[in-house]
Amino acid sequence: MNIETITLLLAFKVKYPNNFFLLRGNHETQFVNRIYGFYEEINRRYQSPLLYETFQDVFNWMPLSACVADRILCMHGGLSPDLFKGDSLKLLKDLSRPLPDPPNPSLPLDLLWADPDAATDEFKFSIRGVSCTFGIKVVNSVCQKYNLDLICRAHQVVQDGYEFFASRKLVTIFSAPHYCGQFDNAAAVMMVAKDLQCSFRVLRPKFPNAKIKCTDAQITTYQKLA
């Protein structure tokens, strides 16, 4: 249901332009969505390569990052060595758009693809074959450099829907429960209060034949951000 999903999200953006924000992920690149079913679904249902290109034009305009109250930096993938080349987060706002599939390596590519890795000291090439992985030292350095409390990203399946890294200075949030029908992972949504206190709503998959019942939701709150 790729088409229904993106159409609903764009409809929310039209209806609530000042309160609803969409960030681009790695699946909003032509390199990925042409392979993983979006192109085939559009052609099967509408026989229209032009419709696919129109959606891709929209994806090319989407922002790659956002900052909540100047304290919580959000992106789909992760951090980049290029973040140490600027003096402020203006370097993220100044990224040129529309942006076709970004080159490897580059700051836009890392924002879409990079992953945290506890075994990585600073940066190293990713086993994905695209972008890089980054370690705890990098998270601490970026937070200190830009006066951030939290890095919020997605891009990886995590068992409980959310998972912390680097002493809770980075969180991975994954919003698809029972991913691809192959995992028993929960999904999660992070909520940020006006005082920047963050909490998580966890949505667990239901398995009708399971003997153990899973709760539908729970709230987990961690320390108030400074």
C-alpha cells in the first residue's frame, strides 16, 4: 500500500501545513524505491511511469533533517563527517534542493543512510555498501558542537520500537511492527512535550494464535532534557 501511505501523508501536509512535517528517507530515493516495489506498484495499478516520476520529483524536494526547539536533531539515517566542517546547523538548512539521489560519500547521503555502531570509534565504511557507521564519540562530539540534547533517527529495525545509544544522546525509532512479516518487533512513536520531556508509545504486533498476549501500548519516559 505504498501509494495509499504516501498520499495520506501528503494529504496531512496539505491540511496541516504548519503542524505536519515530512523528512526524506533512503526509500525516497530512486535508487531504492525503483527496486523495492514502489515503481512496480504504480505501473501495475496505473500503468503510468509519469506518475512515478512525479512522486520522485516530490521526494527530491523533501528536507533531509529537522531540529526541534534547537535541541533535538532529527533525520532518517545518521551523522556525517561533513557535520564537523560547519559552524552551525545552517549547513543542513543550506543543502540544495531539489536533490536527486546524492553521491556516495556526501552529507545528504549520510543523513539518509548512516547507522550508529558501538564497535565503531569514529567513522568507518558501512557494510550496507552505502554511507558509513559512526560511534559514541561522534554522537558526543556533534551534540557538544551544536549544543544538542538528542539525535533522533530511524533506518534500523529495533526490537522494542525504540533503542538508545551513546548514553541516551541518540535514539533509533522504528514505526513498522512485525516488519516484513519476518520480525516480531514492536513499533514506537516518540512524543516531545513543551518542556522537551520525551516519552514513547510502543505498539506491539498482535499474533492471534499466540499463547502470550501482547499489550497494545505503553509509555516509557526518560530523563528531562536540559
